[in-house]
Amino acid sequence: MVSALLEKYRDKKLATKIVSAIQELIPNRHVKFVHVCGSHEQTITRFGLRSLLPDNLEVFSGPGCPVCCTPAAEIDEAIELARQGILITTFGDMFRVPSTKNTLAGTKTDGADVRIVYSVADAVEIACRNPKQEVVHVAIGFETTAPSIAAEVLRGPPENFSLLICHRLIPPAMEFLLASGETNIDGFICPGHVSTVIGSKPYEPLSEDYKVPQVIAGFEPVDVLLGIWILLKQLRDGRHEVEIEYTRSVRPEGNVVAQEKMREVFEVVDKRWRGFPVVPKSAFELRQEFENYDARKKFGVQVKDSVEFAKGCRCGEVLRGVIYPSECPLFGKACTQEHPIGPCAVTSEGACNVAMRHGKF
Amino acid sequence: MCLAIPGKVLKIEGQVAAVDFGGARREVKLDLLRNVHEGDYVLVHAGYAIQVLDEAMAKEILSSWEEVTRGEGGA
């Protein structure tokens, strides 16, 4: 039943109609929309949607890949813990992301025990099966992933389990982009699964304060095209609101249970992002009552002299939606999928990686 | 990273469901939802169901967008 429904969202005829409607709505000036989700970038590039859009309409990728946005210092912390003999678990996306001198994959090759898990629940199970072994899960991800970590903390994992919290929050990063003025945004395509959790309300202040149209879109080609059409319609009408296109999953109030669990377990703090300075109220930390599960406090891990980007790497500007991946001098030359130099070239949701796999540059 | 896959809830035991993803069956935790029932379609991310999908709403919105885009150039 679900697949039959999704087929409609890949319907070529419907997509063609929406493209015509977009052509009719496009204003006589340059328009720049930014999305903040690696899955949106995959849909846009894989289905060649940019080639269907008017020349004066650009869609840039923003900070939508959480492993790309995780500062080198936090990956260095994970690597340091692994080198100390702690069993590290992480999601597959993080495994090959280059940090200051190494990756978690390279640390494993050097003899450390680093394992890829599908869910934090798998990491807890590893800790249960190895009671004498300290296990640290590298908890990366946006608001989509953080609730599963909160739920697992509330389930009460064993004493030998702890978390290196690297979670980041999307709306504060969007506000940073708007406030910086560097990115010149005419509209945001908001992420579908982050919004499934947080709902549409957290984006509303951005539309009010910065007069920017926003749409929460799904991940099929028709979803994204409809999202673009909705943004253009808001521009034409002089409106700036948060509209939901991805109604099969996103409710205005979001997932209230997930939000409650996140509030119970985490507090919101200011933190740096890779490619960004400190972004106010943009990250999670475990609340004091759960500090037994905080790997930073448990092991007092300290790293210094972390380096975010190799010389010449322009991932920071890619992550801030300022340039396309192909504008980086290393793209596809020194930096490839096989030998990635910057974080955006590594994971399947990094903008450079997506462009190398599916794009025409 | 925020990838989430829809699947059908076959069976619920406590806070864990058996979910069918087009033939592949996996255990999924239900801690993040209230009122999930067997037969529902849920959206699953990293082993946890994060939403019950609303198919009726999805169909309705598609047909209404079709109407509008067919209209006066998206007016």
C-alpha cells in the first residue's frame, strides 16, 4: 500500500505539470532556495531536478548532513577513546569521515575496536554482552536521531555504556545562515524527518523575524518539486509562512512523545559546527542526572589542536550553502569518493559525495 | 542520516513491534509513539518508529495539489 502511494510521488506526468507551474510562477530575478537535508540533496541530484528548473532558480544544499557538521574535535575525541581501548560504536556514515589526522575506520585498522551499528539499541546490546568492556556510542544526528538516544538512556543502559553526544539542532543553524547574510536565502526547504519529530512550529520564528518562506517537504521528486512550487507561490503572494507538503508524516505539533523524551534527557547548549562558529542553542548535552552516561565526563577525554579542513577544502562553504561542491578546487580531483579529503565527500548524504555519484559537473 | 523507512506493523509485544518492510521483517521499538496498532504503517529511523503514517492525508494532499497545479499556473 505504501509503495503504491509512493509511486504517485514519482509520477513523471505529475512532475512535468508541477515544473510547468514553476515556470509560470518564477519571478524575473535570481531566486535562491536552500534545503538542509542530505536526503533532499540525494533526491534533487539523483533525479536531475535542477536541470528541470528555470535558469534563474537555484537550490543549494545547506548544513543537512550531521556527520559533515560534526566538528573535527568531536571525532578526535572518539578516536582518542578508541585508542585508549574503549569499544566505540557509531553509525556507518561517521566511520570514514576525516578528522584531524585520522578516521574511525583508520583507527580500527590500527587495532582499535570500532563497530558500526544500525541503532543505538544495538550498541547497548553490545555493552550488555560485554559487561567488562567499556562501550561508548558516538551519538551523532539531528532531531530525527536524538529521540532514539533519549529513549535508550531512559531505558537505563548498563554501567559500562556511555555516550559521546554530538547531536545538533537544525532550526538554530538555519537562523545562523539567515542572520549571517552570507547565504542570501529566498526560501527554505525544511527537512522532512527532522520535522516529523519537531513539527512545524520551531520554524515559525524564522519566517516572522526574517520574512523567509519555508516548506517542509518529503523525499520523492514530486515532494521536492511541490515544495519549490509552494515557496514560489509564497514569494509571489508576498507571504512568509511555514507550509507542510510532507503531510503523510509531518504534523504541526510533531511527535510530542519524542520531544518529551528529548527534553527529559538533554539540555540545549551553544556549540560549534564544522564550517560554522559557535551557533547559539544548537546542540544537545546530557542533563546532569544522566551524567553517568556522559563519556566526556566519565573518561575526561581531552583533545587539542584539531583541524577542521585540509588546505584548499571548501566544505565549510558547501555546508553553509554558499557554493556548489563543484566550485571547490579539490572536488573530483584531489578529493574523491575513494580518497575523500573533506567530510562532504565521504557519506552518501554529503553534498560533494552526492554530486560525485549522481551529478553532471 | 535522517533516512526513515515506512513499514507495516505486524505484531506488537510491549514496546517492541515486528515490522514488515516490503518482505523484510525487523524488530522496531515503539518508545517514541503512543497509540500504535497492528496494521498501522509506521516510519522507522535507526530502529525506532518515529511516526504513524497518515495515508488518507497523503492521498488528499496529492489530489489537491494536482487540482491546483492543473488550474491557473499554480494560482
